Amino acid sequence: MSPRGKVLTQKLAQELAGESDITILCGRYEGVDQRFLDAYDFEEISIGDYVMTGGEIPAMVLIDTVVRLRDGVIGKEESLEHESHSHGLLEHPHYTRPSSWTDKLGRTHGVPDVLTSGHHAKIEAWRKEQAIKLTRERRPDLMLAKSDKNS
């Protein structure tokens, strides 16, 4: 684990999930002696553009990200297809029960009507539209990356 490594992405996690075994080396403060990294051909992986005091927490992030992609870990594996980053977009909003609730200011918040309509094609279209909207608002860099791939 290293802040100078390749950034952990969903694509990299999927590649690592296919490996039969992985060794994770966690440095402290200034990292690991370069000679050791070179001798054992370690691939350095970063979880983002910041520095932490050690690699243990980034290692936990890596483990959780990779393990959940292994066969049998997630109960309903097809749900992995609709998550953030699985298709270059953030995931659409989710709503649970009750179908409406009132906040402390007395405002009622309901579930969008389309989601309770039972019309599966309209629900799917709404989800895609929301995913695109959220990605544009919160992660425009992903939209740019998506358009670069389509060029």
C-alpha cells in the first residue's frame, strides 16, 4: 500500500479478485525500503490522493473491495452489476420503507412515484437517468472518462 501507487479502482479490484492469492505489505510513516519492493516485484496500490501514517487501513479498504467480488461472498451476485463504478457511473438513489416519512421540521419525504408504479422499464430508465445526473453533479471526472472511452 503506497500513496505513490496505482489508484485502486473497481476495475483493478475486479482484476485482483481473480488472483488466487495476494500479499499485502503495509509500510509505516516513510513506507518500505525500495530494495525490498524491487526484490519481490511488489505492485504499489493507493486508495487515494492523500497520505496516511500506515498502510493498515488502506489494506483493509483493499481487502474489503476485492473480497466482496469473489464468488460466493455477495449473496445475490447480479447486484454487483448495478453498483457505483460497475459501468462508469455512480449508483442511482435508493429508497426503503416506509414509503414516506416526516422530518423534524414537519416536511414529508416520499418515494418517487415511478418507483412504486410497477412499470419495470420506466423504473430502469429513471435509475439510469438518476445515475447519470448524480455522476455529472458529484464526479464529472467519471463522465469525462466515459466520453473518452466512447471517442
